[in-house]
Amino acid sequence: MKHLTLGAGLLMATSVVAQTPVLSVYAPDYFTSEWGPGPSIEAAFEETCACDLQFSAGDLLPRLMLEGPSTNADIVIGLNTDITKKARSTGLFAPHGQNNADLDLPIVWNDDVFLPFDWSYVSFIYDATRVTTPLNSFEDLTTLPDDQKIVIQDPRSSISGLALVLWVKAVYGDKAADFWARLAPHILTVTKGWSEAYGLFTDGEAAVVLSFNTSPAYHIVAEGDTTKKAAIFDEGHYAYFELVAKVAGTDQPELADQFMAFVMSDTFQSLIPMTNWSYPAAQPASEWPEAFAALPAPSKAVFHDENTAAALRDEAIEEWRTGLSQ
Amino acid sequence: MAHRVVAMKAVPIIAGGFVVCLVLFPLITVWMWAETGASLGAADWSAIRFTIWQAFLSALLSCVAAIPVARALARQRFIGRSAIIVLLSAPFILPVIVAVMGILAVFGQNGLINSVLSVIGVAPVSIYGLSGILIAHVFFNMPLVTRMILQGWLAIPAERLRLADSLGLKGWARFRVLEWPMMQQILPSAFGVVFVICLSSFAVALTLGGGPRATTLELGIYQAFRFDFDLGKAAVLALLQFGLVGVAALFTVWISSKDPFAQGLDRPIVHVTTGRFIRGIDTCVIVVAIAFLGIPMLTIFVKGLLGIISLPFSIWQAAGRSILIAAGSTLLCLGFALALARRWGEVLGSAGIAVSPLVLGAGLFLMIRPFANPFDWALIVTMILNAMLSLPFVLRILRPQAESIRTDYHRLAATMGLGPWAWVRWIYVPRLRRPIGFAAGLTAALSMGDLGVIVLFGTSDHATLPLKLYQLMGAYRMDQAAAAATVLLGLSLLSFWIFDYWGRRGAHA
């Protein structure tokens, strides 16, 4: 056991900077990975803060709930609007202290605790070499030919899957169950998370996948591939925001405030599109990279605030479940 | 002398106690922490029914399919036979997401089968549904059962085989005298372990099941824990799963017979000659099995092969970390398994997969937190949990032979006054070498591919290879993810092969 501890200790030994204040930021795994925005954000912030920003990757909400008020986190980044109600009820978070008017979003933002740092529209992405009929509405999905199937994520295990059932509920209201039943024959399958679904799509197993309207930007920029397109629906699209919040019990309140201000800065905002493949939340479209500014986008945003989302959730998921089980 | 005997008796009890505590304490901790109870709705009950049904069918099919394959491999000798036996263990150790892609390359919408069908003008078939779940579960578990039965064949004393030959026993009679008694010992145990594995299926069942009809208990636990953070419900569902596994483990141990063969002289098995007809059938069985297991894996391997050069250094660091975890888990698991390789040990050992890793992880997190930062313990905890996860398979692989060794040699050992260490060193381990090698290989490879509790504990600086694979997918880099999958497959196979080869090379008997 001694050797194991020693071995693990060696592996974990990171460059410890003595006496430098540490800002501990909890973030999802995809965010902190070397292919996500984490490393460049860390480098940019450390240039200005004389501190050591340390990411801690993993499940945000379960970990915060388990840790409670004694959490080590100073900042939590990567939460999503559909779980903010639960997160808020913990009372762990402090006001973000930034001016919501500086945000550039498709909806008016009033929340003074959770601050969006990026966003996109939940969208169906299709392979234009296979799907040749235009997809302009949910109804168009129900008329897809048999060899062009759709893969979506499970709303019970995936946040984008949950966004979809809330979106459908917003568009169809009482008729949501009926819509799911009609869509059922066109659904290839339902996956646990986004990665599995997107993998099935890029493998050619499905012709349409539930993702975000900013997803094609990756294929255009990184692969020069313009055949992956977002279907833009006339009904409008569910807006998906990623949020950052300051932990109330932080032992580094000034640093945490400095980081919240940094999130709104041009430096941070400019890093977002090409690393997190989504729109920056506090920059006008004119400043976005060309590939993003040129992306097709819906004219209307659909959005449920957290109370409506929480009230609708169980019913919307149950309609989805029974509709697709038929 | 007396204290030595006491020591020998105490070791299994201590090991058993540790395993049970390791599983029960976290579960109780989560339960207590949750405070509020939870009630189950209609959707939960239908998930429970479906979970049991698909696990039952998966276990049944895996066993039925494994019998002819094991028989063919046991009685035929040909070039490449041992390579095929190694290949047989590969599906079991693949990360779920990778294996599903491989299966879809054959059975999917654009898979091999549908391509052939479209050439000959037949409408495409869809894998999604119960059939998809069963294909995947048989793909994962049939090879494991095959290997377990093969071990059973090897444990039949050569004298028995020779006697059957000289009596001219063929066909049905031979089956009744030799094969059936062996199967009675192996199959219930194999059925039980596959049933238990499939009980906790989640991503495979959902993806290949084609939608919410294929909802399993584990999805409920995941939802309650990660999504709703309803620990009360997670604990209730985890307890239910624990109960199901417990019943299954008790039942299979109860119906599996004791070692059916009297002691032999421990000589190598005589090569069994078979007629042309039998040889033909065996060849067909082996070819079909290789195609079913091999093509999906080959597709995975080839798909990522070119991309390996473009993988960043961090992938190799993660691979190193995964190897370290695998080595640690293997040692731990073997230690426990050697102590627990007996009937009641098999029941206790099942506890390792009886509780959802999410709940175990949460419980351990809560238990460690008052004393230390759980993140610093992520690797160690992963190692221990991986060892627990493999314990049920390892015990089922070791127990049949371990028990016969104890029955056959305890008189000899007592006469010679062998102490516990001499017993382990000169009799127990050398005679178990073959199953130990196989079991160690499985454990190493299994923990190589496991995502583990690392997701909860959080690890920005020490990601493992499977985690890197998920990160690549999450960052749209599907090609690099495919390359990482090839590395993972290669490493798992290699680590499996090293242990298994060690076991087979030394085991002349």
C-alpha cells in the first residue's frame, strides 16, 4: 500500500507554487481537457492575476452537493440553465457582481447569481450529402425517409436531451406526446450523452443528430468540411447557456471577483468560440470569428426560465418516454 | 502449529469482511446522508422488470452460444488456436462506447450485414431493440463463458478422458459422463456472473435498445444521482440492485454442484481425436465465433490505426497512468480472490458489482472527506473499486480448481505438516497458475478500460486513457478518439496476453 500511495503521489505531484494564492475552479471534464477552453483561459488569467488558477474537473452538481458549504471551490463554471434551480437552492452561490447589460444574448438576462459565458441554440445537425430535403420545422423531421434516421440524447441522463424535451414542450404544449409518437419511427436510438450520439452521426449510422447550431463551425474550421449543417426551424430554437458562478464561502473573494470580471472581458470571450465551439456571451456578432458569424441561426429564441423548466420537466420527460415507447 | 491453522482460517474471513465493508459502508453512508426516503413510480418498476428480463435472456444466450464454441476449442488442435483463445477475452474488456461502435460496424444501418443485404436487394435489418441489446451482451459475455467452460474441460482429469476413450464412449454417452457433470459445475456460475453484469447495463442497453423502452435500473441510479441529485432515490435503487445480485449469487452457488470428478494423477490432457464430421462442425462453429467477435474488433483497430501517430503525448501519459491502475487493481484483486476462492466467498465477492459504482463512489467520497481531500485519493480509490469490480469474475474462474486443490491435497499437506505459506507457495498458487493467469489478465484489461469513479472525484491532472477518449469525443475529435480507442484496445489485449501467457506457459498440467 505504501508503494501505491507513493506512486499515486508522484503522479499527482503538480508544480506547487509556494505562497501564490490559488483560485480553485470546478469545471466539467470537457471544459478543462487540453482540447477544451480550460488551458488557454487558465494561461490568460494567470498573466494578470498573480495567482494560480487550478481547475478541478468532474461532475459539478453532485460534487457541490456532497461537499456542501465546506466546498473547496471558489468558482464553478459550466453549469446549465436547466439545473440552476437546484444549484441555487443550495445557497452556495454569491451574486456575480457583473452588469447583465453587458451581455449580448438572444434573451434578456436578469439573473444576478448565474452569469452566462457562452451560448448556442439547441439544433438538429444533418449530413447534407444524405438529407437533401430542407428541414425547416419539427414537422419536417416526421417526414424524413426511412433511411435517414435521427439520434437524440436521453433527457434523463443528458442536459442537451433535456433541452430538447423542453423545446418540444414549448412548441407543442399539450400536443407534445402526440408529436413524440409521430417522431418515434424516425428515431434511430437514444443515447446516454452527447458524445455517443455525435459519434453515431459522424460514423454515418444516423443522418441527423441532436446537437447545437454552432457544431458545424468545428467541421468548417478544423476539417474544412461544409457538409454538416444545422437545420433551422421556423418555430424558433431553444437557447442553451453555460454559466459561471462565484461560491459564497470562497476564501479568495477578491480573486473570485477578478475572475468573474475576466469572464466578461474580450480576452476570455474571444477564446470561447474556437475552443468551446459556441457563441461568446458578451460580444456582439460583429466580433465573432467569421465561421461563427456566417453560421445559419434562427430568428427566434425559445427559452424556459428555471422555474418554468422545473415545473414542466417531469411531465415533459414522461410524455417523451411514453411517446417514444409506443 | 495451531496458530498457523488459525491463520489459514482467519485470512478468508478477514478478506471477506473487508469486501463486505467496502461495499456496505459506502451504501449505508449514502443512505444516511440522504435522510429522505424515496418512493418508486410505475416507470421505475417497468425499468426493473426490463432490467431483469434482458439480463436473464443475455445470460441464457451467452451460455448457450458458448457451449459449442468451448467444446470445439477443447477438442480440436490447430494453428492459431491459442491466439483465438486470447481474442476470446477481448470483447469483455473493451470500453462500452468503443465496443458499441464496433458492433454497429457489422450490424448497424450501414454495417457489413446491411451492405451485403443491399447488394442482393434485400431490405435492411435494424439492430435496435431487444435484439441489439442481446447481440451486444452476447458479444461481451459469451467469450467469458467460453473461457470458463474451457477451464472446466482442462480440469477434467486425463484419466477420465482416457477411460472414456477406451470404453469407446461417443456422442450422448460421452456427453453424459464427461461434459455434463463439468457443465453442472461451471454453467450456473457462468450464468450467474453474466446475469449480474447485465443487470448493471446502462449505456449499451439504452443505445442499442433503441429508446426509452430499454430503460434499466442503472439509468435510474444515474439520473437520480447525477441529474436530480436525489441521493435517497439513488440509494433505494442501489439497494434494489444489491438485492437482485444477492439473490442471483446465492441461487447460482446453491445449484452449482461440487467438483464432480475424483482426483486424477494430474497429467496433461491427451489429445482427443475426432471424426471428420465432428471436425467439420467444430470448424464451422469456430469460424462463426471468430467472425462474430473478430470483425467488430478488427474494425475498431483498423479505424484508429493511422491516427495513432497524430496523438499528443498526453495520451501516452494517460496510458501510463491506466497501466499503473491496472497493475494495482490486479494485485489487489488476486489477493482477495485467492483468499476467497470458496463457495461463500463467491457470494460475498459478488458484492463488488452489486452496487452501482456511482453510489459506491459517492459513499467513499463522503467517507474520505472528513479526513482528506478525496481528489488526492482518486487513483487509489479507482484501483480498489476496479479490483472489487473484477472480483466476481476472478472468483468464478479460480473457485472450481481452488476447491478441488483443497479437497485433493489437504490430507497430504496435513501429513507433511505444511504451514500456510508453504501451502500457498508450493501447492495452491502453482496448481492454480493457469486460472490465475487468465483471471489476472482479465482484471488488468478490465481496469484499463474502466472509466471508474474518476468522473466524480475529479482529475484534471491525472486523466486515464478511457477518460481522454471521452474528452476527445467531447471535443468533436472523433478521429483522434478512434486512434485512442485503438491504443486502448491494443494495451488491453497486450496486458491480457502477458498474464494469460504466463499462466498457460507454466501450467503444463
